[in-house]
Amino acid sequence: MKQHETDAGARPGTTTEESAQLKALKKENAEPKRANDILKAEASFFTAELDRPHTRS
């Protein structure tokens, strides 16, 4: 690996191209991860709602 191909902000031994690919994959993964976190929170909320006693009017 040539010195000019090394990305200063990346892990040692990672080329600029590899760093860019990794960054793109992280960005691609961020949206589904956020959606999954929201769904988990909603599931937790609805489970708690189902478990609590309800009164009828």
C-alpha cells in the first residue's frame, strides 16, 4: 500500500477507497437500524399498555 492511499482518519492499514466503502455501508445501515429502534420502542410501549389494567367507562 502506498502512503498516499492511506486514509489518515481510518484504521491503520485501510485505504481511502476501503474507508469510503465502510462509510457508505455505515450510512446505509443507519436508517434501518433507526427504524428498528423505533419499532422496538413501540412494541415495548404497546406491551406495557396491554399489561396494565384497563377500566371501562
